[in-house]
Amino acid sequence: MALLNQRDQHEAASRLANWLTERMEGARDVRVLDVEVPASSGLSNETILFDAAWRDEGGEWRRRLVARVEPTGPSVHPSYDLEREFRVMQALSAHGVVPVPTPI
């Protein structure tokens, strides 16, 4: 059974904008727009769909992104290591072993 997402869209947008600002070197005016929190998602993580918009020395940018986040309610796993999941996806992406989205 898929997880039921219980995220508030406005809170998710604020937290994602802060998170991206901390990690995107040189990015200014980071905004998170068009947040969609599907009613349900996978079996282990919640999913948030959104657009990120920002400015840097190269111009203005906007990308459609997907965030995988630890569930707010009951979950499959007793603990989560999203950093490890990121590193695995990054390695798979870098080596072309299997098709995966570009992790950022």
C-alpha cells in the first residue's frame, strides 16, 4: 500500500526554498513554485513535485524537480538515510548503469 502524503504545500515550499538556497552555490532569489503533493506516493518516501526558480551569474533559471522526503506519518522503514539514497542515485547517474533522474 502506498504512503499517504500529509504535507502542507506552503510549508513544503518554504522548507524546499531554504534547502535549495543552502545547497545551490551562487543562487539568489530562490523560489519554489507550483508545489504538488500527490495524495499518495511510493512505499518508502513521500514525493513532492515543484518548480524551482532562481538567479545566478548565468541568468535566470527554472526547473521542474521532484523531492523525495521522509514520511510525516507511519512508514515502512524504522529510520531513513536519504543522503545514502542520494549517493547511490548519483553513482548510478554518473556511470550510466541504469537510467535515473539527475540528482541535485
